[in-house]
Amino acid sequence: MSVTARFKKRFYFIAAGYFRFFANHAFKKWHPRVIAITGSVGKTTMLHMMEYQIGKKAHYSHNANSAFGIAFDLVGITKGVTGSKLRWLYLIFAVPLKSLTFKRTEEYYVVEIDGERPHETEFLAKWLRPEVTLWISLGRSHAIQYEKQVESGEFEDIDRAITHEFAMLPQYTKKKIYIDGDIYLMTKSMEKVKQHHNIPAEVINCYKSDLTKYFVTPTSTDFTIKKTTFHFASPQPKDLAIQLVMLDKLCKYLKIKLKTDFSKMPLPPGRSSYFKGKNGLTLIDSSYNAHLISVESILEMVKAMGTKHKWLVIGDMIEQGKIEGEEHTKLADIITAARPERVILVGRRTKKYTYPHLDKEKINVVALDNVKEALKYIEENTKGYEVLVFKGSQYLEWLVEKLLENEEDAKKLPRRDPVYVKRREKRGLN
């Protein structure tokens, strides 16, 4: 572990508090109406949909969802910590100076809050005190970060530890809290918050059952929610419906006209993006992240997709800690339910835990160690009419890049920053 990495782990909130102190000057000068988005998955997609709706009346925390990133964003620093010691030194002096002169003027601040580690959501909630919170999902993202809280007896299990972390944001929300009313832990946590904290905000339950029709192809998706149809020029998972329900209610609260045609909305990289592949292949890139809730959502979409010859390329689910065996075993059942023509597993975890169950179920599956092997397998076994869906870690974005018909499309893939390019190069992925 590098000196910078050790410092960040040991003194994270001390350093974050330093930057928050100065960034708060810029925040108070600005005094926006804060709309916070939190949850295990889907936050960035929701951020993009809100930007498409609200436009220039708001500033959006793109690429900034942590205590550090949000502080930098508030003083106009778009490039945060890169691992360089000199960069740290620059930020220590730059943030105080920028806080004196920098001021945004938009009416709204739409901010994504990740909740990656314990107490970070509370740290940001006490500071930003949003007018509106949208808690869009709940799952075992970054589960490894919460193991100590369970081991110490602070929480019964990982699920409750993560739920408690996200629930800190509603505790400091002023007006409206939108949640998924179908998620038991989410609704129960809000009942406790209302019981034990005198919160002024109204809790609004939203339901996926408002979705009356869902139609998805490799190049488009239509959601009909009650009598309103939303259109996307890309394949989107059915779970996006809950965000559309929230968006509809939020627009009514903000008195903003609801847009329903998202065909021209720029998609965040690695979230169900459609690309033409070499030799007639169809590529659907959802390789940005992977844990069970997000994989299940994508595979439900694959099952509903009206097309033949569906292949899945699934990488390991990382940051799962001691539950990784359990989660990768569940993954096998989800893959089986999607009824793919073929499955390509990439990584040691899927090979160890997922492959045996799929093989037992007579699924056409192969388990490979890395993306180079996966590329070779795809090139040697595809005929040109397959739809390949990518989900998971193990540098699947490199694999997608090598299969693109148009090399320029690589700009639309995730992890294009220099730090990720260097990581791939170290593994011989040029």
C-alpha cells in the first residue's frame, strides 16, 4: 500500500474535514437548493436524467460523490486526488484560496452521495442538509467496508449496516424524501427515523408497480408508467422504473415540466450502452460496476430483451469481502434465470463459485482467468449475429474496446482517465 493510500485510510475524515471547512465558505456564498441522490446502484444514471430535465438551472456533481470529491467540486476543482504527493500539496493550498473567490450561481445543486464507507454519508448529510433526498436503491455495494461494524456487534448483518449508512441522509433532509416503498429495510429504516428523530421532511414511497409496460431491445427501451411513456435510445433495465417514478414526482414538486423522450440524453459510460461490434456483433456495455443488485437488474433486462443469441460476459463482483462466496453462488441462479445462449465468466471468483453451479445446470458456460483469454474465445467462437452483454470487473471495458467496430466509440467507455489507462497497461492491456 502506498503512503498516500495509507494516509487516506487512516486520516480520511481528518483530511476531509479540512477540505470541508474551506469548501463550506463557497457553499454558503452559493446557498443552492440541494437535491441529493443516494443508493447502492443507479445514482449516476439518475444524475444524468435530472440534468436532462433541469438543465442549466442546476450544477451537477459529475465524478464527485465522496467527502473529498464534493468539497473539491464546490470550489470548482474538477480534478481531485490522483495519488500524487504533489497533487495533495497543491490541493491543501488551492482549496482555501479557491474558496475565497469561487462562487457558483445555479439555483440547484444536484449531488450524488456514494456511502462507500461507514460514517461518510453522515459527514456529508450534516454539511449539505439537502432540501430533497432521493434514495433510489439498496444492496450490498462496498460490503467489505462494513464488515467490522458487523463483527463488533454494532449491526446484526451487512444489510442493516449499509441501510443505516444510507438512512443518515434522510435524517438531515428538509422537505422531501423519496424512497422505494417495495424495499422492506428502506421503509423500516424510515419508520425508525421518523420515530426517533424529529425530521421535518415528508417521506414519499414510490413503487415499481406503477410501471404498466416495459419493452426493451438492444437499441431502445420504452417504459410506460401509468399513462406516461418514457423512451430511451439504449437498452435499460426494468429497475430504472423506480427512478422514473421518483423523477415524475420530483418534477411536480419543483414545478418543472417533465420530459419523457430521453433518446438524446448522454448516457454515463458503462451503464447499458449500445455499440456496433466487429463482424456484425452487437455489444451492450454495462461494465462500470458489479454487485448482485446491479447484475440482477441487467440480467432481468437481458431476459426481457426480444432477441436471439444472447451471450453474457460476466466478471467478478469485487469488494464483497467475506460474503463473496455467497454472492457469487447466488449469481449462478440469476444467470440461469436469464436463459442466455452462452456465458463467459472472467475472474477467479466466478470461476470458483459461479461456474460449478452453472455447469451443474447444463448452462453453456466457460470460465476464464482474464480478459485476454475472453477476447480470444469470443473471436474464435462468435458467428457475427450474437448480442454480447458485459457486466462486472476484470477490465471488461478493455474487452469491449477491442470488439468495437468504430474505434472512436472507445471514448464512450468507462475508466478513460490516465490512472486507469496505466493500470491496464501494467497488466499488458494496451
